[in-house]
Amino acid sequence: MRAAVHDGNLDACVEHDINFHQGILKASQNDVLVRVWDTLAFDLRIRAVIGKISSEMREVVESHQPIVEALHKGRGREAGFC
């Protein structure tokens, strides 16, 4: 997990965290806790995906900025070439 954190690999961090805690719960042999954890693990995976998408969203917005500026200035033809 340290390597994943150092590399900024959010996917690997989440998978490690899920597997680590799931192993502890399975060792406890408490079926209720295992089922609750499975539900929470799904939530963690979803949050990781959302975090990944939102971090890349800035790049997408920036890449569209020339088009937005051209449209704002009334240069639709130029926007089509961006």
C-alpha cells in the first residue's frame, strides 16, 4: 500500500484497503460484519472512481476552454476548428 500511495495510485490503495479489512472480518467469522463490509467495500470502490473522474475533469474543462472562448466572442467557425 505504501508504494501505491507513493505513486498516487488511488485504485491500488482502495483495493489494498478493501482486501485488508475484508481479511480481518473474515477471520472474525462474523457473517453480519462480513456482509456489512461487502456493502461498504462497494461504496469505497464507487467513491474511488468518482475521485478519479473528478480529478481528470479539470483537464477536460481546460481542453475545451478555447472552444468556449471562441463561442463567447461570437467566432463560431473558429470554435468548430478547435
